[in-house]
Amino acid sequence: MNDDTPDSAQELADVLQDVRRHLLWQEEIAGRSLLVDAKVAAELQQQRAAASSV
């Protein structure tokens, strides 16, 4: 049974667009998380350096 009607093609295009948006959103969130992790790590390193120099 072949369901290549314009409606099903449009539905597939819509689903693929939603998937793309979701993946871009996940990539953006992951990038932000990495930036936050790097910032926290740098702050901890500074605190440790300050504590060891006292």
C-alpha cells in the first residue's frame, strides 16, 4: 500500500522540520551547558588557587 499522497508528504515534511528544530534546540542547550560548566570549573580553579596561596 503506497501512501505518497500530498498530505502524507506534507506531514512528513512537517515532522522532519519539527525534528530539525528540536535537534537545533538540543544543540543550543548543550552549548550553553558547556559554557556554564567551563565557567564553573574556572571559578573553582580560581577559588582553589586563592585558598592555596593563603
